[in-house]
Amino acid sequence: MALIVQKYGGSSVKDTERIKNVAKRVAAYRQKGDQIVVVVSAMGGGTDNLIRLASEINKQPSEREMDMLLATGEQATIALLAMALHSLDLEAVSLTGAQAGIITDEVHTKAKIKNISPREVHAMLDAENVVIVAGFQGMTPDGRITTLGRGGSDLTAIALASTLEADLCQIYTDVDGVFTADPNLVSDARKLNEISYDEMLELSSLGARVMQSRSVEFAKKFNVTFEVRSSLNNNPGTIVKEETDSMEGVVARGVSLDENQAKVTLVGVPDKPGMAARIFSALAKGAINVDMIVQNISHGSATPATDMSFTTDKPDLLKALKVIEGLNREIEFTEVISDEGIAKVSVVGVGMRTHSGIAAKVFETLAAGGINIEMISTSEIKISVVVESEKGEAATQQLHDAFFLSKS
Ligand code: ASP
Ligand code: MG
């Protein structure tokens, strides 16, 4: 008898038909005699709806009340799924995050799980139930409801699989797994059989939006192997696990496109010690996420100056510009230019550690396509370029062709 944790995302439970479909899938596993813990999200679009309702009432709702509100989405799904399983004559019981023993810190709307006391989950499993746990939510030690950040049901599932030492952790969604590129953009994108945590992390933070990054970080830290697969068919999905030697044999694992960034350039920043420190600590203090940073060589000899560019998430752009303008009193740069019309395209793969010439191949491919590169950044397993936003999709397609279709 195996213990299986299954997580069904919003698209897999978006209406009552889909919930019944999930119940049938769960039943099929249960009939093999396995113990099943099911984690569910709110019904597709449900969380966005609740957020919209809140914003119609108060532009800056209290975060405590926001958590109280958002947690209701998942609470509806767990009860409906339990009812669907009862209709199939299966014993099933639903538990909120708190009832499942998920204790978090006090940071409302993006709480971290501190520990899980799975006593109730075990008791319910021992009593032959399918146990259905509300994803995305927990409770502070003093009993306030918290949520784990958008996409947080993934984290609930991975953390439960770790605590329960599950034999299998399956993350169900509406696509067959993780692909070499977004199949909506690149028609010949291929499903991957396996991928390492680090590659998955790069892809999910790069706009591939397959899973919540924090959940993948958690899986890496506690070495939880999991499978991303579709709830709409029986195809095997993508196994996400620790890196193996054979993974390094493949140069690139995937190409991703992030259209959610903006670029800010400070022109004529005095070239002297402490400028970058001043600028980026002010941004950090404003809780503004900075991704790529490029500093040019300095020009002018009497008072040398340099240009500095960085990218940030589009929704943070206005905040970032405010912070930068505030700095102009102490740092005398000449001008700030911002540009929302950019896209970041990245090629990711642990094979880059052992293969050379990957950067050259990226640049040659884009050159051949007549695509201008505005910024470049690299890490051990990733090469990212910023291009004009209209060229983002073409760049993704061309890089995918170059790395995944050519025979060489
Ligand atoms: N319902 C939450 C969200 O939409 C959590 C989740 O789906 O994972 O972000
Ligand atoms: Mg999700």
C-alpha cells in the first residue's frame, strides 16, 4: 500500500464536471488500495474573483481580512470534492489547512510554513478516508488564518508529501507536464520526461509559470521528487527531481519567455564608489525585485559618469521610478529612462556547466533572425537576453529551433 499525495490546480477543479472527474481519478487510485491525500486549489479563477471583490470595496484591504477571504476559495473546493467522492461511495473527509496541522508564520498573504503536525491527517487516513486538504492556507500559532502566496497550493502539496513521507507526489494541471517551451507559443515544443529542481526553478521564475517557485525550492531542500501531469488524460508527466549525471548530457532543457518585466536606465551616474550600493539598497528597501543589472564603462574624463540599467517586474515599475527620483537629490545622474516594451528570453539547462559555446549559439541565432539584444545576463545554467517586446515570441521560437530541432 502506497501513500500518494495528489494536488489538483484551479483548472482541474474549475466546475462541477471537473470536480467529478477528479473524484473518478482519485477513486481509481483508491480502489488499488493506496492511501490518498488530495490537495486542491480554489475553482479556476476563484481567487482572482475574490481579489476583485475586495478591491471594489477597499483599495487597501487589511491583509488579515484578505487571507480570511481568499482561504474560502479552497474551502469550497474541498467540501465539493468530498461530496463528489461520497457519491462514488468512497469514504472521504475534507480538512482546512489549520485542521490538517499546517502552522505558518504571521506574514499574512505570503506566509511561510513553519511546521506541519499531521496527527489528524494520519487519523483520518487510518480510518480509511481519502483526506482532502485545502491548499494555499495555514494558521498562525495563535490561530489566525494565513495564505501562502499565489500558487501556494503547490507548496501545500509538496510540504505535506515531505512531512507524510509520501511514496508519490503528483501535481495535476491542464497540460501534460513541463515542456521545452510554452506549447502555446512554440508548436513543436516537446514534453520533458524529467527535469532537475534547479532547471525547474529557473523556468518557473522565468515566466514559464508551471509551478510556484517557493514550492520547487521547498522540494529541492527536502528532496521531494514529484510529477507534473495532466488531470485530463492518463499520459505520464514530467518527473522533477535531484540532478543526475545523465541530465548534464543535454545542453538545454528549455527556452522561456518573460513578458512581465520593464527596464530602467539611469543615464550619467557619477562613476565613483558607493553609487550602485546606494541605488540598489534603496530599491531593496522599497521591496522592489530587481532581476538583471547592467553597468556600462564610464565616459567623460573630468567627471567620469556611467549608465546603469536594471529590469524589474512591470507592476513594480512605478514604485521603482519613485525610489529612483527620490535619489536624484543625493546622486546627480542626468536622466532616467524606463521602457515597458521589453521581453526576456532565456535558455536553461544544467548541461551548460559542461558544454561550451552555448552563449555564442544564442547570439548567432538571434543575429541570424535580425533580433537586437538589449541586455545579457548569464548564470551557470542559464543565458537570458532582453529584446524588444515585439520580438520576444520570435526569439523564443528561433532559439527553440536552434537548440531542440537541429540535429547537431
Ligand atoms: N488559489 C490560489 C491562487 O490562485 C492558490 C493556488 O491555486 O495554488 O493563487
Ligand atoms: Mg497553480
